[in-house]
Amino acid sequence: MKMQKAIQTLNPMYQYIHQFRTIVLNQTLPGLKEVAYGFGIALLFLVIGLRTFIRKQDEFILYI
């Protein structure tokens, strides 16, 4: 169960869904730590995606 939770939290959308549920269900604002964590994970995946795209950019046009 702990492994599943760890994998879920790596999904960039998990933090935003969790924050939305906190607002709607608990009627409270999410903490700064939760917002910063979600932003950090999303930024990490953005950097990984950009690096992969730039590296494969020349091959990418062949598949379109």
C-alpha cells in the first residue's frame, strides 16, 4: 500500500487533484507545502519532457 501511494504522488496531476479535493470537500485552502510540492513535481516533469523533446527533435518529424 505504501508503494502505491508513493507512485501516485509522483504523478504531477495527483497534487492538483488532491488540492482541488481539499478545497471542495474540506472547504479549506491547501497548505503552501502541498502547493510547492505539486509545483516542484510538475517542473521536474516539464524539464524531463523538454530535454527528451530537444534530444529527439530531429527524429520527431519523421513520425508525424
